[in-house]
Amino acid sequence: MKKLLPEVCTIQYGFPFDSAKFSDSNGMPLIRIRDVVRGYSETYTTEEYKSEYIVHENDLLIGMDGEFNIAKWGKTPALLNQRVCRLAPKDSIDKDYLFYFMPIALKRIEEKTPFVTVKHLSAKELNKIEIPVLSLEEQRKIAETLSKVDKLIAFRDQQLAKLDELVKARFVEMFGDLVVGDKIQTSKKKIGEIASVTKLAGFEFTKYIQYKEHGDIIMLRGLNCKQGKLILDDVKWIDRKTSDLLPRSKLYYGDILMTYAGTIGDVAMVDENDKYHLAPNVAKVSINNKKAYNPIFLMYLFLYSNDYIMRFASQVAQASINMEKIRNFEYYFPDVTFQNQFATFVERVDKQKQTVQQSLEKLELMKKALMQEYFG
């Protein structure tokens, strides 16, 4: 049996609090769209409020602009602001069952919602959502199963985070801060002295590049470079002939990528020859002598010195760093023997991460299959 959402829960919409009374520290925390998923707010209001708008721990909230997300609120009580709504389950529906069902319904609405700049979720669309209502016992059993899978997924995520922390701790232990040289002061060099730094020029992109959904060579864009990893779940392609026309921006194993516009200083390392090409807004750092400088070490050096890198950014509407500034990054470099030792450690940890990642992906597939089975 299916019921409309308002039949199984009370939908409360946020109050239009006056932005003139918002504060960074004074008053009561206020929930804005960006706060829904993370479960806490850094915005406060000094405006008077009714107690009915106070949100408590584990209340179900939906962000009604942009991505339509549902999440459980964190520990700190806060106020329900406009464009955020709260679902309060009635006796016929289990709260966790509702929590697991809603993402599917919200995704369907999001996919069919037209937009110019930002998608907006309407009360009308929320009211039309139909939810399969089983016995409370069955609902709780479904929610419990999905909760167990979620806990395993969270545990795998924690394992990956701890392995990342382990690599960072090893770097600091071996090298300290290589910007100031608090541990190593043997060889201070600018990046331009040890590597070539280049980009795909704007005129080259305009004249030669036409993105395809499939092809021979992946164009590595800024969104593909995240925290030392190549993220390839959203890629654009070109054919090999086009790549060969632009040899300066072809990519090879050991080349380091760095975003230089918008999001600055995200890095990754090219892990394979003859597979990738440089896209706009990403710089390529190619080490001149890999017997003297290890690319894995250099990538992590960039990753862990982001604060230093940001000092070079131009302070305009969209911050950026030009190639000359990247060439002028200056560090103390340890002997290549120690660079190689660190790289070997990273490779060992990466093997552990790969095992954990495979387990995580299986769990995520399992959850998708269960969601499909339970909710269609």
C-alpha cells in the first residue's frame, strides 16, 4: 500500500529569518541549505523565534535548493530557516525507514525539475511523493538492514582516512616543513629549477579541442584532480590524433597535475602513459631528472603545502596562479634516497587502501541493490 508523504509525516517549512540579524557568533544557530548534510551551522541569528522552529538532534531535514538532500541533524539545537523543511513521522511510519526511502523520491524530483541557475524543490512536489507503507515491523527490519550496511561503509571510509593520515604523519616525521626547513636544510630549490611547468593554452583549446563522451584519450580537468588522486567518474575524451597535435600538453607517467584556477592547488599524479591529456585550468609539472627527484614525493610535497601555495594566488573574483608563480615555489629538498623511501611507503599504503576501497565499493553496490529491492 502506498500513501502520500503528508499522510505519514508532518512537513514543516522553515521560517524566513531576517538576514540583517545574522551573525557569526551571537544568538541561536540557524540552519541554511549548506548546513543540512554536514549537520551543524556556523551562522547565528539574534532575531526572536518561536520554539516550534527549534531543530533537535536526529530531526530529518531536507534542503530545498540545489541538490535535494535529506539528512539527520547533529547535536546542537538550531533554527529551521527558509528553504529547509523538517519531516516529523506519524505513528504509521518508522523514522529510519522514511530516512532511507526519501533520497530515491527526492532524486526523481531533482532529475525532472527544470532550472536556470539552481533547482528549487516545491511543497507541491513534496506533497505528491508516494511512499510504500508496510507494517512497522517490516519497516524497522528494512531500516535496520540498511543501517548495518551504512555503518560498514562508514567504517571503511574511516579506514581510508586513517591510512591517509598515516602517510601524512610519515611525511612530517621524515621531512618536517620543507617550506621553512625546520628539519631539512640541505638543498633549497625552486620548482622551475627541477621541472618544466606548462599548461594547455586557451587558443589551443579553442582551436583543437572538442570534448567527446567517448574516445581514445581522457582530458584531465580540475574535477579529476582531488587530494592526490585521479578521480575518473566524470571524464571527457578526445581522439588520439588531436592529442598528438598538442605534444606540449600530453601527459606521461610521473607528471604532476595541479589546479591553478578556481580551486587552487588540488594535485594528482599521472599513473599511465598514452592515456591522458591536459585540460584547461590544470598545470603540468614534469620532473627533469627522475633519478634526482621522485614524482610521488613531489606530489605529496605539493599536497601538504597548500597553505604556502595559496600565498601565490591572485586575489581576484576567481583566484588563480600563473605558471611563473608555480615555477617560483621554493622548497628544501631531501636527498633522493629519502624521497624514494617515502614513495615506497606510500606504495605499500596504497595497496592497503586499494583493498579497503574494493570492499567499500562492494558495500555501496550492495546498498544500491537493497534500495532497489525495497523501494523500486
